[in-house]
Amino acid sequence: MFEAAARHRNFTLAAREFNVTQPAISRMILRLEQHLGAALFLRRSTGLELTEEGRILHRAVRLGFDRIEEAVCEIQATTRAGEVVALSVTSAFALHWLMPRFDRFLREVPGVQIRLDLIHGEPYGPLGAADIGLRYATPEGEEIEAWPLVAEVVIPVCSPGYLQAHGAIDGPDGLRGHVLASLVGKMRIPWSTFGPAVGLGPLREATEIGFSDYALVIQGAIKGQAIALGWWHVVAGEILSDGLVPAGRRVLQTGTFYHLVAHRAAARRPEVQRVRDWLQAEFAAIEGQRAGLGLTTMGDGLNPR
């Protein structure tokens, strides 16, 4: 809603996109501004005008949406003949883990096309129309098959340039002067949980900024704007390609697993099984590489819910 209002410079036109009333848009924007502690729009008689804070947020939101659209179009534009498998994953996982491997998927799983159903928050909830998906918790009320895929490991990550300029968060200065990126209102393991679990210093010594989508949280870290909490199954590709580096040596392992889940009827389809097998093989390969990073695992069995 913020993106639409910023694009149109008009709450009424933004409301039409979502089939809601103009006051509903206005209330949502006001809640966002109150949460951020900053005005995003100047309300003038001639219309809306973005404040400096609004322009900063709008650039970040548009960058994230544009990259998601490019990723989806690239997958949908493939002309390879074959069966379609609908895969339900988060936008961050699609951008930062799947897309860098997509050429390899096309080579190694010929005859199968992937259609992405994107989730913009935590990987919870029903599969809906998707055949197979990545989930933290097994969806309830559905006839599904589930396969453990990867242990939940949370790693603080930043760009190499940020680390060089500011140092590690478990260094002598702790969190003092650091900027921490968060997912607004939706993060299952926020910094306030992660910090004490791995023995970091007081969070009040750092500045925390919020983003509306986890893909933007990771993008902020890649661009050197902040440190993000990176779930290994999302950021592994960026770390192994040096797009991101650990911002500290302490990582959190909660003792739980992410699973691949599929509707039971879909799980019997050979093409769904091929996608499942490929994802399992890819994750098995990167698990050994995580061990080579020399990180200190803490908090095994935390299992926050």
C-alpha cells in the first residue's frame, strides 16, 4: 500500500488498486509512520509529496519489487517444454538461493518447468494451489507428505565492505555503532531473541531499521546498509559467493528443521519427486560448506515459537 501511494502520490488511486476505501489506505500509512517514528508523506492541498524518509523507503521497496518481478518473469519466460511444478517459497529464498541456481536446475532437471508461488513473510501456512513448498511448520488440515530439508541456523550477515568499515558485532566494541535490519512485525526470531541467545551486548547500543519484506532485509545487507539476520537456507548462496559475509562468528541453531512439504496427490507425480530430489541434493551439498566457515554454533534446542 505504501508503494502504491508513493507511486501515485494519491491515497485514493492507491485504494483503487487494492479495492479498499481511501481512509483504509490513510490509516495503514499512518500506522506505518507511527511505527517508523517518521513522516513518509507531506499531505498538501495539491496532493501528496514524499518526505526524505519516504523517498528512502520507496527506493528500497521498488528495488525489492523490481528484482522479484525480474525473477518471476525469468522463470515464466522459459520456453522449455515439460510438466509444470508449482513451488511455494519465500521471496527472499527465490531471489537469493533459487535464482542463482536456476540455470543448473534447468540442466539437471530437464522437462520440468517451475512456477513460483511467493510468500513475502515467514514460510508458514497452507500450500494452496502449489504442489510442493518449503515450510518451517507442517501445514495443518492438509493431506501432505513432509521431508526434513535443513536445520534452522541463523547467521548475522553483512557486506564485506560493511564488515571492513564497522568490524564484527562480537568484537571488542560489540554492537556499538552498528545498524541492524529487521522484518517489521513478523520476524519469528528477532534481534531481541538472537542477541541474548548468542551472548551479544546490549541492543540499545545499535540502531535498528525495519523493512516490510525479508528480501529487502537481505538486500539492505548486500548493499552495505545494515547487518541482517540470515537464515542459512536463504543466504547460503550469497555467503558462498562472497556477496555476504558473517558479521560475527556466533550463530544460532534452534534445534528445529525446515521441511519440504507436498500435497499427497502431487507427491506421487514424477516431476514433483524430481524437484524434491534436486532440492534435497542441493541442500546436502551446502551443509558441508557451512561447517567450513569456522562459525561457533550456540543455542541448540532454543526452538522459539
